[in-house]
Amino acid sequence: MNIHTKKKKNTKKLFNTPILFLTYKRINTAKKVFDEIKKIKPKKLYFASNAPILNNFSEIKKINSVRNLLNEVDWKCKIVKIFHKKHLPVSKSIPTSINTFFKYEKKGIILEDDCLPSNEFFYYCEKMLNIYEKKNINVICGSRFSNPKIGKYYFSKYNHAWGWATWRSSWKKFDPDIKFWPKWKNTDSWKGINLDINEYNYWTKIFNSTYKKKINTWDYAWTACAWYHNQLSIIPSNNLINNIGFGPDATWTVQSKQNKMKKFHKIKEIIKLKKIFQDKMKDKYVFYNHFGGGNDVNINKIIKLTKLLVSDPSTILLKIKRNLKNVKENI
């Protein structure tokens, strides 16, 4: 880890809340996200970069291009480089970087290189971090998948990781191995979180696979820990993040064509809510519309898959390759 400070050239007011930028090898998406970070000019920027796969010279070139984005910093900024010495799987690279971030910071904003934020996202996170600092909140989310798409902010059991903010105190509750799971899944506490049978079966299966290290990701464990510690997350009044990572070289969100950009709406005035409680109706909507209802096989999924097969067979092929790769790595 390297730390240095860039000399001040731009006199615009600097952004106080520290930002962790998580990168790998996707320069096209990373540059777009970094351009938004440049606009708000953070005083502290943690730049995390995964190492290339051993002897993969193509990756080395791409990763160096991403790391060179730091040369565009033209304001007084404390830069902390978290450059991994060896390649880490997604399940370890992101938590390792966040661990380093919260070793030095009490609170902050976390952005991956494919999560394009609106300008308001940063100021919304900063305000929420101050308002709810001493409450049992897991994360402040930048994404909103609930219906209606525009409305008041609310509290949810879901902690969407497409642009988010949290505190060191919350991150300390993260256990990537979810060691509590074997005992906890047999308790009334676990059953009470997912009263809907489809949700219960879906998340039981997900956390079983997470516990057995069969899924190459970290955020399922993050969700399990939030629920285990009775934490809720804050969902914004309208969506503040565009995921621009859908594409052929994505880790999970593979498809042959990139999604269309969603229009950002102005966020409503933030007023501290007197009570913190889960909006179960909105969470149910998110489960059935964002997570697909949790059924392995249902008529809607069959119809969707059939349409995709006809309209975009390349994406089907990419998904098959992705699944085979993740099974092979078994990480």
C-alpha cells in the first residue's frame, strides 16, 4: 500500500468523505466512473487494484491503463494505493480492499469500476452517513429496484452493492465465512426474516452455497451478516447508480450488448425519519422483480430465457462460459 498527496491545482471545494474505488482491468468502465469521482474532488481517495493473473500479459497492460487514471488527479488529494501483489478472486479481492479502507477510515463510500454514480450520489451518502451513524444500519445504498422507482427513501433488508456507503462499525460485523450459518439457519430468527416460502428457500440455498465456498462472490456473505445482526439498509428515494458493467468481459453480469443508460432524477430533500422499520412490501417487490422470485424453474424464467435465446444467443453462450469458469475455479 502506497500513500502520497497530489499538489493542489484546482481550487474547487473538496469532498470530505473518503472514497474507495475498486478496480481491475476494465478501463472503459473505470474511466467513466473515475470521471465522476474527479468532479467531486475527494480529499481522500483509496484506489484498489487487483493484480493480473500470473503471466497474463494482456491483463497486465489493461490493469496498468486503469492504474494510470491516478495521473488525472489535479487537486489536493491524499491517495492511498491498494495494489494487490497477487491476483485474488472476487470473493477475496473486494473484502481485502475494504478491510484496508476501514483500517484507516471510520466511514466512507465504496464504488466499483462498473457502477456509474450520479453527482448527487456522493452528497446523499455523505449526509446519510452523518444522520444514521449511531443506528444499527448496514449500508446506505445508491441503487433502488423497488416500485415505485421514485418516492421516499426507506429501510430494507436488502443491501444492494452497486455503489454504497457504510461505517467501520458495520463492516466489522462482516464474516466472509458466515461461520454462524449452520446453527443460525435452524432458528426461528432465520425463519422470521423470510416468511415467504420462496424467499426462504431461495436464500437458504444461496447461503448454503456461500458457506460451502461454491460461489465466487462476497456480497451474499455481506447480506447474511446484515440479517444475522438485525441490520437494515437505506434505499434512496430514486436510483443514483447505473451499472455499466454488463458486457462480454464481466465477472457476473455477462451479455453481448451493454444496457441502455437510465436517466437520473433529482433526489428529494432528505429528512431524518423518526422510526427505522423494514418496508416489507417494497422488499417483496424487489425479491420477485429484481431477484426473479427465487424459483429455479418457473414459467416467467422459461419465457425470458426463450426470448433471450432467439434475440441474443451470444449472451446465452457467454453465460454458459461464465458458469463453467466459476465452477472450474471453485472459489
